[in-house]
Amino acid sequence: MISKIVMLGIVGAGKGTQAKRLSRYLDIPHISTGEIFREAVKKKTPLGLKAKSIMEAGDLVPDDIVIGIVEERLKEDDAQDGYILDGFPRTITQAKEFDKLEDLDRVFYITIPEEESVKRLKGRRICSKCKKEYNIYLADDDTEECPCGGKLIQREDDKEETVKIRIDNYIEQTEPLIEYYRKNNLLVEIDGDQEIDEVFSNIKETL
Ligand code: AMP
């Protein structure tokens, strides 16, 4: 079974959205390094204190810290039958170090045009309570509340000035992973510029 999975793609491609669905479908955990760091920032742990300013600037957390965090997370019980990594690896160093630890089954590379990435990130809003994501460009109404009662907020690093830095970092540091995984025969390309359900059914068809 395909169970050790990486979601790759430009920021805003829909990696998290698809990872959550795939996680329910395959019953394996969705592991988002960004989410781990955001939780650490919120709880003001030593990791969070280190990561906060880096993340707010749109930069990448140093490789050794990220690899250590992922290695620890994969030791937990729920990850023993597989996982979906979202936002990791993000550099060639991370990918190479990870290859020493694990044998991946599949890398889904979700593609969208760069202009779409900018638009999606600027429009993204997240429920402060249940973490459900919305997009003001997609929503039928302009509600400021989630049905759960939580307020819809913008991620600090989704603000316009930071989005450009994140995209530049993606192009410079993460894009080389496409060739890396293509050479390893792990890459499956998925058109992310479609309805969420369509993207997911394209992913399912390849399993
Ligand atoms: P994300 O939620 O995946 O967009 O991640 C949010 C932020 O967390 C990124 O902009 C980085 O600052 C940091 N981060 C998440 N994953 C990684 C990673 N694999 N390597 C370095 N930094 C990361």
C-alpha cells in the first residue's frame, strides 16, 4: 500500500487541504511541519521562540531543527503505518537527510500557476478555533465567523509583503525537489488548478 507520502507544491497549491482528505481516506496521520511550528509559537515553547520571527518573515526554519522535529514526530504510535507529510521536505538537505531515515512511497506534486498562489494566500482565512480554512475569493458570503463560532483570521505570513518572500524561497529552495523526486521515480504530478473535489479524485485515481 502507498502509505509514506509527501505533498509537494508551491505555497497555496492546496497541499494541506488535500493532505487532510487523504489522511481521512487512508487513515494515516497528516503531519504538517508548519502546523507543528505554529502550535509551538502559540505555546511559547523553546522551539516556538526560535521559529516565531523566522516564520513571520516568511523564511525557512533551519534544516537541522526541522529534521529533528520530523524524526521525533514519526516515532509516535499513529505514524507507524504511514503518514502524509505536508510542508516537509522543503530543501534538498532535508530530502537527503530524510532519505537516510525512511523509504518514501509517493510524492504528490500539486501544480498551480504562480499568480494563483499569490491570490490564494492573500485570500486565505483560518478559523481561530477549529482551524478550518476558508478563502474570501471562494466564499459565497463574507461571513467573519466559522460555524463553530471561531473568528476567521489571516495567518501572519499570508500578508502580502511576506507572501512574495515565501514564493521566492519556494522557487529557490524547494523547487529543486521536483527533479530530485522525479529522478527517484516517486513523483506524481497533479493539476491543482481545479475544484478541490476534482484534485482529490485525481489523487485517488493514482493510488
Ligand atoms: P506552512 O504552513 O507549510 O506554509 O509553513 C509555515 C512556515 O513554517 C514556513 O513558512 C516556514 O517558516 C516554516 N516551515 C514549515 N515547514 C518547514 C520546513 N520543512 N523547512 C523549513 N521551514 C519550514
